Amino acid sequence: MITSLFKKSTPINFAFVFLMLLFFFITTQFRQAGTVFTFELLAKKTMLFILIFACFFTSNFIIKKNGLSKDSAFTILFYLLLLLFFPSVMTNYKLFLANFFILLSLRRLFSLQSTKSQKEKIFDASLWVFVASLFHFWSILFIILVFICIIFHTARDYRTWFLPFIALFIYGVLLYFFDLVFNADTLGKLVENSESNFEINYFINNYQNLALSIFATTSLFFITNLAFTISNRPIILHATYKKIIAAFILGLLVFVFSPNKSNDVLLFTFVPLTFAMTIFVETPQSKAKTELFFLAVVGCSLFSFFSQL
């Protein structure tokens, strides 16, 4: 019954998700100890909220534009539920900026199944990944997905293999001139942020540890389900499903390599995971089974959110 409400993408569904996001976003901001809300801070928080909602729309656009969804509202709903696992991520402006640029890259890479303007798409996707690295350096690992997509779609055209390097060169030149004009040290900061840390010892309380465990279990179920059912799905979409799995793995690697580790960095896994969850829910199967998994995700996300406040 609950899943049937989101089977169709309607303005009511978007309004509901918008209001829920606004409620949880405001709740998270007010729970920050010692926060004094000035006009400047409110403007910054407003921009952050708009950025988060832009990520919702972009992820929803990607899955529908590439025929992965049956015009449902599950993608934006699952994105919201995943955010609730780690409420502190809704205060991290830089992570969402990096994630948004990775989304723009994914939008171009997923559209490569169309043979139109493939070189332009590969170049754009590469450039967006490098821009994302400005805000979170290890998001640069998503450049691996660009090469994976080249293998899937344009491996025989040797020129496409050089496009990511051309994008890197242009990116470097632009950063160099930016540093000259504004007397900044962007390149130096990038080098500093290239450090890595493989230790996972950042938990402030047991609830963060529990939220990570629940999230890991949820992720493993849906990604594994997608991986083992690819052969049963339309052949034309096989490459796209493999991109989803690769993007999820790369999101995990960003978390593993990041020096300032926290649950928030798992944000880079949210989009491919929402795609896998949407595909699972829309797959013909027992309605009771679908409802059960949906309620389990809702319950786990709400528990994780309120226990960490």
C-alpha cells in the first residue's frame, strides 16, 4: 500500500519529499550545539538546502532519462531515506558540492548508451570529476568510471582514451591562471588534500557505529541483488547496471581513501544505491515482499536519524 503511493511521479510526491527534507534539514541544523543563526549563516544554509534538493532532481533525472525507472518517485524518496542514516551530512557544504559535480559527471556517462556526441560526453564527464575534486579530493577516483565507460562504449575509437587527459590539462591550466589572478594556492591545497587514511576510528558514539552497520547491510543487499540479477534484465541496459555497481564501489573507495573519515563521506554511494533500490522495488515480485523491504528501510533510516541527534 505504501509503495503504491510512489509508483507514479506526481507533484504531490515531490511536495511530500520536499517537505520531509525541509523538516529533517531544519531539525539537523537546530540540533547543532552553540549555533547562532545570523543572516549570513541563514543564507548559507538556504543555499545548502537548494544544493541538496538539486541533487535529488539530478539523480531522478538520470534514472528516468536512461530508462531505469518506470516514472516513479522512488528515487527521490530513497535518497531522502539514505540521508537520514547520517544526519550530519546535511551540514557538510563541500561534500554536497563535490557530490553534485559527480552527479553531473554521472549524467553524461549514463547517457553514453546513446551514440550521439559521445566524445563531448566523455570530456564533460571527466571535467566534472576534476571540478568535484576541488571540494573533496578523493572524488577524483570517479575518473576510473570514465575509463570503464570508454571500454563499454567507445573502446575502438583510440581518440576517446585521450579525452580525460585533455580535460585534466585544461583543468590544470584553469587552476593555474586562477591562482595567478587571485593569488590563491588552489593547487597547493589539492596536493595537501591528496593524503589518505585507512583507519576507521572516528565514531563519537555507538549510534554512529550502529547506523554505519545498518547502512552497510542495506547497501550489500541491494547492490548484491542488482549484481546477481543483471542477466535477467534487458540486454540493452546491462552496461548501465554495471556502471551503477562500479559507481557504488568507487563511492566506497572515496570513503576508504579519505583522510578526514566520517560516515558523511558515504554520500558518494547514495546515488548508485538509490538506483539499485529503485530497480529492486520496481521489479515484478510479491507485493508483500516489496512492502516489507520498504518498511524496513524506512524504519532503519528513521531510527538512525533520531538516535544520532
